[in-house]
Amino acid sequence: MNLYIHTYMDIIKKINKFKKIPSLEYLGCGYDILFGNPLTDSELLVDPGFRDPIVSYSVMFKKNKLFQKISSSNITNAWIRPLIECKRSNERTVVDNLENYKSLISVDSDISASTIDESAKFSLSTNFSEISDLLKSNKKKLYVDKSYCFLLEAGIPLNHTLKLKNSFIAAARKLKINFNKYIENCSVLKYTVDKNSEECKEVKAWMDMFEQFGTHFSYDIKLGGRITYITQEEASRDNKHNEKEVGVGLGVKEKTSNTSGEANVDFIFGKKSNKSKNLSFKHTNILGGLPVGDISNDSEYVKWIKSVYKYPMPIRSQFAPISKLFKTKALKEAYNEAYGFYLGTRFYNKIASCGRLMRVHSLMPVVIFALPAMWSASLALPSVVTFLEIKKIGLMCLGAFFARSAGCCVNDILDKNFDKHVERTKIRPLANGSIGTKEALTTLAFNSAMALSILLQFDANTIMLGFLTSITCSLYPLMKRYTNYAQLVLGMSSSIGTLMAWTIISGGPITLPPIFIYLTASIWPMIYDTIYAHQDKEFDKKLGLKSLALLWGDNTKKMCNLIAYNMSILLATCGYFAKLGDPFYASVVLSHLWMLRQLKTVNLEDPAACFRFFKNSVIYGGIILAGILAGKKDLSLDLKFNRSIESNI
């Protein structure tokens, strides 16, 4: 039996059994053209632009002698019809700029019925920034190859009154006309900062609707399966020759007929070039059907076609702006105004996402990482502290902020593919797709430049140590792939800041006290970061990552107690060589007892408790800092400002 008829009969049998057409619920569904990605999201396995359903409809079935037939719906002139066609093509379309890429993917996500500005479409979707970066290379070419297997097409008319979902009706009732009047007191920046303010109440109603239902809705969908290959190759003479053979270019194909032993199927395919030595990027996406083996194999391809009828997905859709559902002209005009505002909020949200990448919303870790440097700086303070020392400490803290932010950027860039699979980290900007690698690298460059500008104000030894810590800290995210002692690497690299603090404040060589501070600070993360890592241990196991939390397991508390004792011994030794007074030794005892208490009570199986332990580590560092300051004899302040000190930095 012909494969198409066989597949169509299987569809009819499934409809007859379940009284439902698979994936038809995507018809009349909301869609956000900013977040849409017709090539689908690698995690969601569906176009991430789809939002809540808007149009309400039902499909009724009527049996005849051959098979069950879809006869009518509750929407006048709506249709559902078979569209049986499967074509496998290795025609590779060259994509050399972003507009060509958007045009190519727009084939599967048509918004031609829209009358609003579409220049930003797909711009906030996952991987859009990565594709944009790939297209900027003049030495490499991007190729896209798409094959389809269509099964059904369904559509609803745009020129008829449609029955809408109650949730959409409720949201629409909150909308106000004359949108521009309300943004006089609620700018894009103000809304981004405080969307719940009274001045932004009417604006928020529109933004809430866009976030829940999107900017458009689907009025025509084609169900089936699609295979997409995206490759990037080095441009070379060999590649140019291959392009001609394979038929690269718009509208250029090479057809060959092939008869499968299982069914009669016409395949369209060219000569494979998978053996290209110049391949630098490859992505394969299969939407609809079940995953199979080598999809380039004819038998595997036929197997995939047979699975598509069971699990079809919307592989080509047409969308219209939701303003077409509004009855009044004033509300339609307000939609256009609100859409422009919505675009603005997305821009500011990009900035906010870059801020989240820098962890500006969570400054406690900055304090924890900076405290050991403050210990060392306090040890180096002269008996009379002047404005010069205060300024140096201020610059140190500012530098620590930018350096730590740069470190977070490096960490998230290297770990973005892991972060997507971890409950705690999947909301990070790179992992959830709110920004791309380009924005992350820009943020990294900004923070690195700021940290460098501060570093260059100090002496040569400090600058050398600064470069050393930046290099070693960048290696930390990679250590989790190869060793369980990533926390020790983190401690040894970040604690170089203690030596920098000593040279900045003292202006002299590194002596024993800062060395003992460095050793103490190096093993401290083996306590707080190991407890912190217990939040992710189950995910780390699945992803094949390593940590002390996995290595120590049930012995974590015992090992952390041992490290705590070593820290106290190192601190006491430091106090001896620094000639600190009794208050310092009292702080060492107090901090040690505090640490033992925290280790005893923390529940390693409770992620919230582990995170709380991590944040509370600032108390331990604060006790030691207070002890050092109290233990220094005859310490006094002289904060008279003297402009001549500028030349001393």
C-alpha cells in the first residue's frame, strides 16, 4: 500500500479512536513574534513563541462507509483537510545575512497578515543571537536544509466573528483605548523598574495580555513533521565546488528517484557532504514524529514518516495580530501603540538580563569573595589610617564587584548548555534564552574593561597578580568537567585577591601574614561552596559533572569540620606573625564555634538550607574582619583630605 494512504488511514483510525486530531490545539493559539522561533527550541521541542489559546472551537466528526470524516465545526467556513506530502531534500540554502535567515524561517511562520512593524520578529528567541553571531563571519558560510512531511491543514477565517476563550475575553476587558495617554506618566524605563505602580496600571493590562497571549494568533496551521539541518562551514574552493554539486542556492535542486522496499516514496535529495573537513557547526532538529537513528538512511527516514502520524506538530503556521479580534477601531489603534511600548520593554529587559548575568541582584557572594581581601587589607593598614587607605579599599571593593561580575559571565557562557538542565540555574539569562552569547560577551567585555581600569591604578606587582587571578578564575567553570576539586581551584584562584590587597595597602613585599590569609581563604570555599553544590548534586550526576559534594557525599559535614579546624589554626598562626591582640583570637574562637554550629544544623538534602548556609558565610567572614581590626594595636583614623595623595596611587 502506498505509504501516504497508509499514513492517512492511520490518522483516521487515531481520530476515530480518540475523537481528537493530534496537535490541533495549536490552531487559534496565541503567538509572540518576538520570542518565536520556527526552527523550535532545543529544550521545548516546539516553537517557543506559542502562548495561551485564544480562539475557542470544536470539531465534529461523521462516519461514512470508508472512514470517519471531519464534517463540520462551530466556526463558519473553517476547514480541516488532508495534505499528504513527504519530501526529503538535501538542497542547502546559503544564508549570508540576518535578513535572509529571518526570511528563510518566516516560510514556516508567516505573519504577512500583520500591519505592524515586524522588524523585531524572532529577535528575542532562543539561539537567535547565536545565529546572528555565526552570520558575522566572512570566512564561514551558513547552510540550511529543510525536509517536510505534511499530513493535515486546518484554518479558521479572519473575516468572520470568532468565539474567543473566556480567559482572553477577561484580559481584553481590562484594556484601555488611547494607550499613548497613559505612557505620559509611565515610561518604558519606569514600567521596567516598577510595573505595579499606580501610574502604570493601564499599561500593565496591555503588557500582561502580550505576555499571556502574545502579539498574534494562529489562523492556519499545517501539521506533520519537519527535519532541519543547519551547518556552518569554512569558505574554501572545495566548498564552492561542493555547493555546485549539491545544488546550493535558492531554487536550485538535484532530484533523484528512489523506491523503498517498504513503500513508494519520492525522495528529493542531493549528494551528501557530511564528510566535509571544514564543518565548524552542525545542528539537526526533528519536529514531529519519534527520534530515529541516522535520518539520512532511507529506511530510518521511512520509519520516521510512519511515526509522524502519531505525533504530528505544527510545522508551518500563519499568524495575524490579535488586534483583528477587536471590534472597535480605537482598540485596534491602541494595540499598535501598546505593541510599540512592548518592544521597548523587551529592550530594557535585555539590559535587565545582562544585569542578572552580572548577578547585580545578588551581591552577597561579592561580599563573601571580598572578605578575605579585606582581612589582608586590614592587616596591612598602618597605625594611622588616612584617606589614601580608605580610597584604596574603596577601589578594591569596586574592582572586586566588576571582577566577580566578569567571572559570572565566563561561568555562564561556558556552562550555558549545562545550566539548561539544572533546576536552580535554568532561569539564568543565557540558559533561558533571554540574551545570547553576543550580549554575554559584550557584558563580559564591559566588566573586564572596568576591572582593568581600576587595576591599572595600582603598582606593577598588583597588576601582575590581577592578571593571574583573572586567568585562573576563568578556568574554574571547566574544572567541574574534569575534577572533583573545583571548589579548591576556586579558592586558590579567587584568594589571590588577598595578596593583591596586601600589596595595595602596604606597598611592600608579601610577608607571612598575607600568606596565611591566602591559605585560609583558599580552603574556605571547600566548605561554603561544597555545601552550596549539594543543591545541584542530582543534576550534576546526570550531566557527568564533578564536585566535592559528590565526592564526599554523606561525609561532607565531617570533611568540612576538618577544614574548619585547619582554617582556625591558619588564622591563629597569622595572628601570631601579625602580632595581633587578644580580640583577634577571641574572634577566631567565636567564628569557629559559629561554623561548627552551622555545619551541624544544615540539612544537605534541602536546597534552601544549603543556599542559606552559603549566604550566612558572610557572618563568619565578618567576625574575622572585626577581630583583625580590634586586634590591631593603636589603630586610629586621620581622614583629612589631601589632594597630593592622588599621585600615590
